[in-house]
Amino acid sequence: MSVELQNLTIVHYPDPRLRKVCDPVTEFDGDLTALVKRMRDLMHEGRGVGLAAPQVGVNKRLFVMNITGEEKDDLVFINPEIHDMHGVREAEEGCLSLPDVHVQIRRATECTIKARDLDGEPFELRGEDLLCRVWQHETDHLSGTLILDRMGPSDKIATKKKLKELEASYREKRRR
Ligand code: NI
């Protein structure tokens, strides 16, 4: 793994890299495998259920996820697309790029995801509930969309102070 990849860390709101529309992955090579390995490690360290490439400052269309915490259950989705969404349910979500922010988000309860694996092979999965929720959350990241853009008015008020703190700490880090 290159030194550069080892140095990748999770970027926090309001880092502008979280707001970009990401480019499709075109090279299914060793660099991609190494990037995915680093993202999996960071997801486990942060005890998250998913992590998208822009969250490590890489504006490419891919994410990793794991809803059990067991490393054998890691999944990788490259160039994902969500189809055939059904149902709607509101549930709490967090995000590794928004530490200590937990908000209620309405999502489809059932959907299909089409993506490619690390070898560039296309696959398709149908999922419900948490699985389907994570797919939507992570795919949102690839368009620069955060849970802040989907939360309701009461969460907007409830998270205001925390967001101001994250903004201040981002400005502070940039100054150093
Ligand atoms: Ni997130």
C-alpha cells in the first residue's frame, strides 16, 4: 500500500470533498483494492456500518459496508445504482463524517442495488430495512448528499449547535 493510502483518514463535515459529485471507477486495479482495504479498516475503527470514498477524501463512486461488525461480512459496491425502491420508514442515522450527529431520516424500506465488485464484475442484490437504508445513505454520499440534507425541521434545530462546533473545528484545523 502506498504511503498516501495509509495516510487517508475520515474527513468530517464541512469538508468540501463531502459535497462533490463523484466520478465512476474505471480502473479495477491494485490501487482500487488498496483503497478498499484502507476504507474497510477505517470503517471498522470507526465502528460504522458503511463508508463511502468521499469520506476519505477520494471522489470516486464506491463504498464499503458491514452491518454485523464481523470482517467476513464486509461488502464492497463499486459504481452502485439504486433501483426499484418501495415503502418508506423513518429511522435514526448517523455518519462517520458527522460525529455525534444522529437524526431521523425517511428512506425506502426495500430496493435493488446494481454495482460492480473489485474485479469489475457486475452484480445485483435486493435488500430490505437496514441493508437497503445503508445502500441509500452511502449512495447519497457519492452525489455529495449528507443526512443533513434529508433531516426534518426538529433535527435541524437539535443539531444546530453540534454542526457549529464541527464547522469551528474544521476552520481551526485549516488554520494549523
Ligand atoms: Ni455517512
